[in-house]
Amino acid sequence: MINNDQLIHKTFVTNIQFKSHTIHNFWKNEGDRTLNIYERIGSLLMLTTTENELYSKVSAWESELADWFNQEIESIQKQKEAFMENAGLEESPEVMTPSSYESSVPVCYPVTWKLLTLIQTLDNEIAELENLWLTGFITDLGRHENSNRAIGLLRKLVAKISNATSSGKDRSGGRFKSTQLISLIRGGLELYVDDSLILKQNEEIKAKASIKNKEKKTDSKSTSLDSPTADSKNETEQSSDSKVNAA
């Protein structure tokens, strides 16, 4: 049960009834992290609402992520259809699913509904593969490989969002800040789905940050050398005192 005292945003709580053991187990163990990372998109959309260019960029990125995810699900679906064809089945067998395959999900941003749609679509496909295994039409290895594939897909989604928005992470190891990331997007930062492009841009950002740090250290040393030291100040004061005494 969600405690109201722990809430930061207004929250709507919905229940998901999973059909597959695989996705239910994933959500039980990694659902909170998945939801927290995906909510970065919701935060970015909310804070850029009045900036059409930035809002469109974030919205387009979210759509590209969904397209990529759905393409991966289609690949899993084709694998399932191949199993069914080999078994001479027109539809997957019906099996009993525990009522405990349910979870309460807090919705803090409307975009969360899109995430839940993606997860439930994947859940449906994996559930049918599990049903085929349970009724003897898929081997243990086949079930294992497809379950791992589904979990890997969800983790890849989280990784893509996390890596693409890592520039919004406080460099001192603090929390992710949407405002910091939005500032960088205004400056030309792109939101990519392709892992190689994400990696390349992150490396460029690190390189620029490293150069800036070196320049700051150089400027600091230069300022330190130009400033009179305590000893030189004392010498100047003593020289002035001797001139006064001589007069």
C-alpha cells in the first residue's frame, strides 16, 4: 500500500494483472526501477509543455522508443507463431494463472500508461509461450531462452532511457534533475534511441567536461601566481615602514 506521506506528486494507483510468470516476476523485482526511469520522460514532457520545440523533441524520442520496443515484441511474436505452426495449433492453449500475479502501480505522469501498454503487450506474448511450454509444445530450453529475451528487452528499455538522460545526473552523484537535462537539450543535446549514438554523445560530453575542468584548474593556478603571497606582502610593508622611519 502506498503511503500518502511518501508521495511527491499527485498519484493514481492502478492494478495490473499479469498473465505470465516471467513478466510478473520481473516487475516484482525490477518494477520500481523501471517505473522511476521511465518517469523521466513524463517529467521532461511536463516541464517543456510551453516550449514547442523541446516538447516535440522529447515526444518524438518517446515514440521512437515505443516503436523500437514494439518491433522487438513482433520478433518474439513470430517466434511464438513458429512454435504454434510446428505444433499444428491455431491458438495457444488456455491455462490457469494465479490471481497473485497482480501488482499495484502508481501513475504520476500520463506517459506511464504508455509504458504499461508496452509491458502488457509483451506479457501477453510471453504468457502464450509459457502456455505452450506447460502443455508440452515447447522445450525447457525454448521457454528459458524466450523468458530471458523478454527480460533483456525490458532491461534494454531502461538502459536506453537511463543512458540517454544520464547528462541530467548530478555529477557529484546526486539525483537525476530534469531541469539540468532540459538546459542541455536547449544547448543542442539530442535524445537518441540507438545505443551507439547515445554512447558517442555521452563520450563527447565527458570530453568537454574534462577540458573545462582542466581550464578551470589552469585559471586557478594562474590567478594564484599573479596574486601577491603573504611573504611578498610582508616585505612590501617592511619596506614602507623603513622608508617612513628614515624620513
